[in-house]
Amino acid sequence: MTVKRAPRMIHSRRLFCTEEGRWPEMLPTLHASNWPTPPVSGTSRLARHPLNSNLDSPRIARDFARKTLAEWELEHLLCEAGVVISELVTNALRYGLPGRHRAARAPIQLILMRQERRILVIVTDPGGEPPVLGEPDEFAESGRGLQVVAAVSEAWSWAPLSTGGKAVWASFAL
């Protein structure tokens, strides 16, 4: 079976926020680089959910997203956003938890941000290594998560957090 990848733009250049003063009130620990431009109007909504390092965290994250998107009347995005959330949370569990963070309480966080023209799905973890979009072996059972994220979302990237760790995000147009 051959999977045809949809043309998507992966942000690999640094983006600088023209309204940096707005970000601290919404997400206080983010660097301005590698983030999509913030909304022009002040209509952003934010929902956060901490996640433990349990195997059921992807399901818990999808359930939280389902409830949040229903409140925001955006249920139609749940299918695509749910796939991306599962992949990003699984990657955070698999690659973003260095030894001492494995037993920490709520080392991963899911953030949903509704802006005027898009939804951002953000997953933070304490790992410092950047996500790598690689070409998996065609017979491998894993290694395709970021290809799925790139194919399903409008754009994705990652940014280091000023408190340590990183945030991986994906956007969906409204």
C-alpha cells in the first residue's frame, strides 16, 4: 500500500512575532521563534490539560480535545486533530521524557488554542531534542508519526520553551 502525502508546508524557518507582548499572557513560557504569527484580534481561546507519563495519555488527550472542540463548536476538526494529538502525545511519551522526568507528575501538557482563523494543537514535554521528520523503513511498524502530522495538519513545527523542554505544534485552518 502506498500512502500519497498531501502537499503541506512544514515551517523550518524562524518566525518572529510582531506582537510579542500578547504571547506571555497566553503561553508564558514560549520563545517567539518557530511559532505561527499570533492573531491580530484578541479573540484567542486557550485550553490546557496536563498529562502523566501513562500509556493511556493519548486517549485522555483525545477525550479532552473532543470536549473542548465541542464547547468551541468545532467538532468537525476532531478527526484530524485527534490523529495529530495521538501522534504528538505518543512522541512526547516515547522521545520527550528523559530519565528523571519519566516518573514526574504531569510532565506533558496538551494545549489547544483557538484563533480567529485556525486551531493550534500544542504538546509540550521536558525533552530538549528536536522532533525529526525521517523516512521510515517501509516495513517498520513505527517512525511515521510526523509524516502523519505533516499530512493531516495545515502546518507543524516545534520550538524550545524558555523553561526547558520543547513544544511541538500543528495548526488546522478554520
